[in-house]
Amino acid sequence: MRDNTINDFYNITMTGRLCYIFMCIERYLTSLYPTSDWTPVAEKMWQWTTHWWDESWDIYSEAVPEYILEFDSYEETNRQNYDGRLSKNYYDSVTALFKDITDCDSDNADEFRRVLMIPSDFGSICDGTSFKAAEPPVAELIEEIECILHKHDIPLPDKTLLSRFQFERKTPLSPDEKNLGWGDFENTEFLSVILDKQN
């Protein structure tokens, strides 16, 4: 399976692959929890492609149950996990979204928590490594989120929407291609089914 996924995304940058993961997460959230407004989560996800990835992770972590629900109060969460930069309004809105779905008290992560943790794993995989080394574990993440969607009979996103993230690739990768493979900074919110509804 992993080789098939690598082949499916062979000419797609890592930015495009991350966008695909976000597209899958959005379909999961909107299909299983259609009455909730997932805008606060989507806004944190889609900013990732416009910032350096370490900075993006810091921002996105505000939408990850493992971090935003780790402590019992806004004050402690803000102090311990966000160095005082977490907005009280955001904390209130996102914890209200999560409270009926997960509580993070269990040592075993539930599916919802796992889905929102996948971008964090993506960032860890890509940090300080080569494009080629990141491909197999990123393919595993894509397969994981696709399997979760299949489990719930949720249609996968249209991969043709990733055509703008294609790059010309040769084997072996030249030094220039190694850089091209990661992708550029760009606003990718046009791919969001959640944020698109807000416009």
C-alpha cells in the first residue's frame, strides 16, 4: 500500500501532501460532526502553508486536543503550553467544540484525537530530514487518514485539486529538485471546504 501512495503523490510537493491531509481531516470533521462550526480548527490548519513549519506547528497545536485540553483551565494551559500567547476567546471556542467529543483523560488516544494529531506527526517526520527520507512515513500518514475516511464511508478528496503542487521530478533527485519537493509558501485556503463556506 505504501508504495502505491508514494506513486500517487510522486510528483506532488510535501506542501501538497500536507494539504491533502488537511482536506481529509476537514471531510472527517464535517461528515461526522456536521452541526459544529469547525472554522477555528480549519483556520489553524491552513495557515501552515504560509509560515515556516516550526512556527506553523506552534500555531496549529492550539487546535490539537492533546495540547489545548491537557490542563483544566485556560490560565494553566496558556502558561504551560503556549507561553502566554493563547487567546482566551480561541481557547473557549475550540474547547467548546471538543468537550462533547473527547476529554483527553484516557491514555489511549481516541480516533478524533488521532485525526487531529496527524499534522503534528507530519511536522515531526519532515523536521530536519531529506525529502526522500520523509516520503515513506508521510505516505503512511496519508494511508492512515484515508483508512479512517473509508471506515466511515466518507469520500476521499479529489486528488486532481493538487495539480498546482506538481513539480518535475527525475531520478535520482538533483539538489534543486530536493528543494522543489518541499514546496513554496502559499495561501492554500482555497482548498478548504470549511473556510470556503465563510466567504
